Amino acid sequence: MKAFALGLGLMATVSSADGRDPSWFTGKMAYLDSLGDHPSQEDLPKLRILAGITARPSDAEQQQVAARAQELVLEIPGAIDYYAGEIKEITDRQLEGSASPSDLLRRQDASALSQFRRPESVKALGELLFDERDPSKGVPSDSSWLPTCFYAEDALFKMGIKNPPVPKTKFPVLRDDLHKWQDWYQEVKSGKRTFSFEGDDNVYSLSGRVEVSTSGRSIHSTLPRSQPLATETDAPASQGSRSEWLLAVALAVAAIAGVAALRMSGRRNAP
């Protein structure tokens, strides 16, 4: 309930800004700057709200606040799991009747995850694709049926995944396309399929970045690009062994040549 109240308070401030309250932007940026470059998990509740702001294209200030908050969120270990856990907890409490039926935070959290284009986010949203519980307690045939899986599907759709299971359209039909996304994620989860993001040449699995060899085979790696794969670190050892072998051959040839020279010298000096 505290998180929900905090969300409403912050969002009320956001909606009242609209270019009319200059102190909103300066205040939010001052707060974000005060966190430095490495915020703690205690900062997540507030950052969660600011990172999930859905700004109009014309509202540069809200976009700047949301972008900075998203950068800071990703500096906090476990932040992605925190978002997924909050979505599940909100759904649980709404089904129990102990939370407001408003979908503001549930929708906002899923939207924020769509901005975090990394394997952890795909995994979190992929698991939520199978949460078909509806806090409104409607049935799938109702137009108001909005289970968590719909928000997860919409977030994956907006994440910019290359070659998605459903062709991109301006107005996706979430209800009809849900099972296609679920099948896609199952293939990713089982390791049968990799994925990548628009504007990013890297290939990913749920474990991290994937190196693709020249033969087209995928070699999984969670190492940063600046670090070599394990198979490459064996190269110096093999090169060293070859050098030692060549040195031994060279010494043997030199020894044979030396013996031959001594014999020839001895023959010349013989009476």
C-alpha cells in the first residue's frame, strides 16, 4: 500500500507539471543527481516510479527524468527481479482485495521493463507471459480482461526485439497473439532460439551475450566483449608448446651439424 500511495503521489506531481511547474523538473533532477552513479536498493521504490514515467514525445523534461532514472535503476543489482516481483505482488494483492484495483503501477512497471533492453528483462517479462490471472476477475471473453500477461506481452512488443513472433503493427492484438509470444519464449528459455534487439548487433540468450562462430554455431558467453572466450585463452599455451618443439628440433639439427663438421675437420688433418 505504501508503494501504491507513493506511486500516486509522484504521478500526481508528474501530471501537474506539464510545463507549468518548473520546480518539478529541477526537483526531480536534483534528487536523481543526489544518488550519484551507484544508488542502493533502498532507492528503488522512488526510482521505480520515475523510471516508469510515460512522457509525451513533446515533453522533453519528463523524458529526461525517466531516462536518467532508468540509467540509475540498472546500476542496482537485482533491479529487474525487483520489478517483476512488484508486478506479481500487486496482482496477488489485487486478487485478494487488499490493494486498489487500479492498474497504474502494474502497467507502469511492465512499461519500465520494456526500456531495459537486456536478457534479464526478457526473462522477467517472458515468465510473466504465463500469468493469466486477472485482478478484475473477469473472463477471457470480456473486453476488460487485462491479466498481467497482457502487460508483459505489450512490453516485449515495445522492447524492439528483432524478428518477433508477431509482425509489428501499430495496434497489436494482444489477446490473439499471446500464445505466439508464449511459444517464442519457451524456445528461448530451452536454448533453441536466441534473440537480439533493434539497433544492437549482439545476439543474446537468457544467460547473456552469445558469440557466433564463423561456422554459424552459437557459443554462449556471459563475458564482456573485451574479455576473450575460454576457448581462446588456450591459444597461448598451444603456441608455447609449438615453440618449444621447434627449438628442440633446431638444437638437434645444430648438434648433428656440429658432429659432422668435427668429423670433416678430423679427416683433413689426418696424415
